[in-house]
Amino acid sequence: MLEDLLSGAWQSVVFGVVGVGLMAAGFGLVDLLTPGKLRDLIWVRRNANAGLLLAANQLGVAGIVFTAILTSYHDFAKGLASTVLFGLIGLGIMALAFVVLDLLTPGKLGEVVCSDEPHPVAKVSAASHFGAALIVCACIA
């Protein structure tokens, strides 16, 4: 019993570190897709558009990590591998969704999202990011 508890605790730490690493990669992805430094946009300029896009990205990555862990069938190695693999695939699909939306809309999506004035496209872009993550979640299950 104690051995199972300690094993589960260790696995939680490992999955947690991997999940936070993937979320950090998601932050880097949004930073790469948008002009300027995301840290300045959100924390200094308090840009709601960029904040909404990042929030959708982070929730999407967390959803992918959650789904990969939940469907690992109690096999730690398989769960860890699927978490990393599907997390990276999810980031790629989210980036693709951003690029496709950018091609379908007038102007440069990154510049519009980073505008200090609230813009409806931030909601559309956030939904696109989160929707892309949900598609990956469905593929895991």
C-alpha cells in the first residue's frame, strides 16, 4: 500500500514537471507567433488580447496533458511517452491553427492580437487554439 502511494506520488511529480514544461513551450509558441515580448504585452502593458490567447493556449496544453495521463491505462512509461508526444503534436496543431486563421483574416493576426485595444479576433484566435487542443485530446482517447 505504501509502495503504491509512493509510486503514485513520484509519477505525479514526473507528469507535473513534463506538463509544466509543455505549458512553458506553449508560452514560447505564443511568444513566437505574436510580435513583441509576451511578458511585456501581458504583465506590463496588460494587453487583454494577448492574455486571452495565452490563457487558451495554456488551458489547451493542460487539457492534452490531462487526457494523455488519463488514458495511459496505468502504464507509467506509456503515459509519459503519450504525454510528451501528444503535447508536442498539440503545440504544432495550435501553431498551424494560428497560421491558417492568419491566412483567412485580413491584416496580420499577431499584430491585431497584440493591439492594446480589445479586438474580437482575440476571442476567435483563442477559440482556435483551444479547439485545436480539443481535437488532439479526442485523438488520444
